[in-house]
Amino acid sequence: MPEGDSLYRFAARLRPALVGKPILAVRSHGPGPVPQVHRIVGATCTGVRSQGKNMLISFDNGLALRGHLRMHGTWHVYQPGEPWSRPEREARLVLEVEDAVVVNFSAPVIELIEERALEHYGPVSNLGPDLLDDDFDPGEALRRLRDSSRADLTIGDAIMDQRALAGVGNIWKNESLFHAGINPWRRVRELSDEALLGLIGKAQALLRASVGKPNALDLKRRPSMYVYGRAGQPCRRCFARLRSGPQGVDIRHTTWCPKCQPVVEGQMEPPVRTRSVQPRGVNAGEPS
Ligand SMILES: [Zn+2]
């Protein structure tokens, strides 16, 4: 699933292709065409930004497109006439400007909304602070993680709750928990504020590193994976065999090191499994 850092990179790619240019043509395809999308034809794109895992494309007539890629969606930019790497029937949305064609493939969510309604529109307004925002507020993320509705969640679930903090998907969940030394199966209520702030700090640093921003881990490029996709392999730090198990309502695979991220007394037992799990979407030619 594309995470906050992927959306940030997609927005950086779309921005020079679209901003300041009038939309000459738009097409949308199933699962159900995007209602009213013809209303942006003739409007000029005024901005492209990511917010958490959302893409927001604004126009000078007060409308905005919101896209959410979920598991398999992606954004491509082509020159006019350039062959696409995927068939047109897979295109969800096609935006044509004078010198570029922007194509969304396979996004389940593409919708046209009034820009002024965004701040009251749940899928955007309910998001927690964005880890890639330069003004990211870790205290606010902590406050939201501490909400009583999340006290009994495992931290592996809670860190992916976009209403607590926006940007973390399965990859950075696994990696942030490893770098923070926290077992993914611990409940939020079992963790101290210090531990949660440490975890938030690791997630922020990893996402910032992934998009080339200065970060607290002082990483200069996209961080290499310590646990994600490495179930059953030796830990890069202590050589213990990494464990893996399904976690959360979406049954995402979580991988952790039993030594670097130890269970604590009284904690819910994680499922016992060490078989190798090949995550989908990795090495598929898209930033994941
Ligand atoms: Zn280890």
C-alpha cells in the first residue's frame, strides 16, 4: 500500500506537470466514472499536495480532486503521445494539459469536491497530524494515540490509524516499531508517553528520510528495511530469527525481532509464526 512518503513523491511528480496549466480534457473510467469531473475542463490547476495518504489537486474554479490509492493505485505522468506502461482500461482518471498526460491507475477513491468543504470533509479533516508536514506536532499525535478509543489497540494497529497520525502504512509500521524497540503486540495503554513519543519520532524520521528531508536519524536516503518483508530471516542487528504474524482488522503482516522488540510480562501473546511472507507491491516498480 502506498504510504505517506509515496504520496509525497507522487505529488512532487504531478506538481510540475499540472500546476499553472489549464485542463484540456478529462476522462474517468470504472468502477463508476467520477461524478461531475467534466467541471474541471477549462479550469487551471492551482496546486497539488499530499495529505497523509490522500492526493489533493486544486483548481482555480474552487474545485479539488481527492484521490486515495488504497492497495494498488498509482499515478503516472506521460508526455502527449507517449505509450503508457499499463492499458487504458486500467486508468481510473486521465487529465490532459498542453504538454502532459496525468493518469491514475486503479485508485478506488477519486472524487471531485469543493475546496472550501475540505476542512469539514471527514476523510481529510479527521486525519491526524501529517508526519511529513514540517510543522508536524508530535504532542498532538501522542494526544490522539492516547484517546481512550485506542487504549486497547495493539500499537501495531494504532500507529497505522490515520486519525491519530497520518502517513504510516504497513512498511513504516514495521520499521518504526523495530527502530523504537517496541513489540508490535503491546497495547497502547501499556506504553509510556516516552515510549510513544519515541515511536512517533522514529516514524517521522523514517518517512522524512524516505523523501529526502533532513531527519532525526540523519539518514541521507530511503532507509533500508530491517524487518519489513524479512520474516524468518536473521535480524540485521542481533541475528535472531524474525517472527511474523497477521495483525489488525485489515490482517496486515507484521514482522518483528523477538530480541530487539521483546514481549513484556503480562502482554498479549503474539501469534507464533516464522514463515516467510512476500509482501505485495514491493519491487513492483512503484514506490511502495
Ligand atoms: Zn534483533
